[in-house]
Amino acid sequence: MLKGNRRFGVEIKRVDAPVMTSSLCIALKDLSLEHLVVLYPGATRYSLDKHVTVMPRSTLGQGDAEAALTGTRRDRPKPGTRRG
């Protein structure tokens, strides 16, 4: 995926706890990805590397897509409050 001149990748895994693999490293390097998101059937979001974030499939479509791809997280405002 491209946003401007930034490259992001998405990989879908069926395993319960994805780990850093040589194929993820190769994808990051060969495709010159800024960040890679791994979607899996689990429930916990975690980082495998500075450039790789594992996210539950269930979060797909929730929240800010850019935050998901860049590995950043924006806290959602509590109901009834305003940002900024």
C-alpha cells in the first residue's frame, strides 16, 4: 500500500501468536516497507519489531487506518469529550 511516497504492508496469518520470521524481514527489505501490519485471529495487539505490529483481525475496520499501518496508536476520546 502506498500513501504518498510511504510504503506499508499487510500480512494475514492464521497462527495464534505470530512471530518475526525471515519472510517478514525479506518483505520489509525487498519492498522497502516503512511498516508492516500482521493480522491474526488472536485478541492482543503487540509489536514484533520497530517496523512490525501484530493486530487482531477483529480490529480491521475499527479506528484510524493510518494509525494501524504506521504502528502508532491514538487513544479514542471518552464519550462526551472533545479532542484538542
